[in-house]
Amino acid sequence: MSKKYLNRLSKLAIVAVVFSFTSCKEEGGLAPEYMPDMYRSPSIETYVDYGELRGNYSDTNYTNKMSARQPVKGTIHRGFLPYGYENTPEGYAAAGENLKNPIVFSDDILDDGKKLYGMFCVHCHGKTGQGDGTIVQRGKFPPIPVKFLPTLDLAEGKMFHTITYGKGLMGSHSPQLNKEERWKLVHFIRAKFMEKVPAITASVEVAVVEEAIVETVETVEEVIQTEANGH
Ligand code: HEC
């Protein structure tokens, strides 16, 4: 046999093998799985039905054998409190009326808010909150219709609602900022740009509590002293 002939024969053999893999079909219209592990990972994966392959139920023994059941509709994960206002104009108005910032204002909160603003907001709203962030200046984003000014009449609940769901061209920021972070941002924007610093700050509260403690201690000491003198 010549070398050339052998070469041709081996090519033919390869074609025949490939053809045999692709041509035959199992009952139910599925081609045999050459390496089934590649289609269905042997490691247990969440919510995978091991009897199902691309919509076909090939092995009824395994059908509906899932590693975990789907959570019941309406399930909420631990530590998560749903936000009770809908993404509608009515929800926006109601949030504005009812929601108050649950975080006590303090210098630390302001610092946190500043950091978050620098990471998530400054490129649009700008360093001074006037809507002149870098992407607006470079013409990559249309001018921001809102300027954070002392004259801006905007309830903190509405601000929170907007950061949660987005508004107009601003997208939702709830996937990347938790509730606490969103409220910190509300504090920061209001204090820094809108000159609306909450009247009672945490440091004042702490000072009041400290004063009360000192007074109580002094009184107790006085009582002890008087009693000691009396005996
Ligand atoms: C991609 C640009 C962009 C980014 C990033 C962005 N915003 Fe906005 N923001 C806008 C635009 C545009 C509006 C005006 C929405 C409207 O009224 O149509 C807006 C409006 C607002 C308002 C006014 C809401 C109201 O109810 O009228 C607040 C508050 C606000 N943004 C806060 C933030 C905060 C906080 C961040 C960062 C977490 C942020 N924005 C990030 C574009 C952006």
C-alpha cells in the first residue's frame, strides 16, 4: 500500500467516525451525549433538574431531582426589608410624604456619604452638585436637569426613592447601594449642597447624654458624701 493511499484511508476513517457521532439519534430526538459531564456537570448545582436536558426529559428516574427547591413566591432573604413604595408617581409622592431619614446625622455619616458620592454620583452630578460631572462636561451625557441648591425643594423621601428606582435618565442604584448607604447619600447631598443640616446631630445627642451622666454621677457622689458626713 502506498503512503498516499494510507493517508487517504485515515482521512476517510476520521470522517466516518465523526459522521457516526452526528448522524444517529436516540429515541426522543436527542443525539447521544459524547461527554455527558460536559452537558450536565457532575457537581450538584442549584435549581438544576437532572432529568432535563435542553427541554427534553431523557431520564425520568432523575426528573425533578433538584438540589434545592425554588423558594416560595414572596420569600425575602434574611436581614432584608422590602421597600414598600412602588416605582410610580404615586409611590414617589408617598415616599416624599412618609419617609424620614432613619440614620442619625453625624460627621462620620457625612464622611461615608462623601466617599459614596465620589464613587457613584460625582461623574454625573458634579463635585458641587450642580450637574456638571465629567461625563456631562465631555458631552457623553445630556445636562442633568437637577441642581442640588439650598433653594431646591425636594423631600428626603423623594431623594431616597429616586436613588432606589432611578428617575428619567438616572438609573436605579439599589443593586449597588444598600438602604443605609442610600440614606447616607441623602444626608450628604442635603448637608453639603442644599444646606439642610438636620437640627439635632449625633454629636449633640452624645454630648447631652454625657452631660446627664456627669450630673448623675455628681449627684450620687454628693449623696454619698452627705451620708458619710452624717454618720
Ligand atoms: C448617569 C448619570 C447619573 C448618575 C451616575 C447619578 N445620577 Fe442622580 N440624576 C441624574 C439625572 C439625569 C437626574 C434627573 C432625573 C429627572 O428628574 O429626570 C438625576 C436626579 C437625581 C436626584 C433628584 C431626584 C428627584 O427626585 O428629583 C437625586 C437626589 C439624585 N439624582 C441623586 C443621585 C445620587 C445620590 C447618585 C449616586 C448614587 C446619583 N444621583 C447618580 C443622573 C445621574
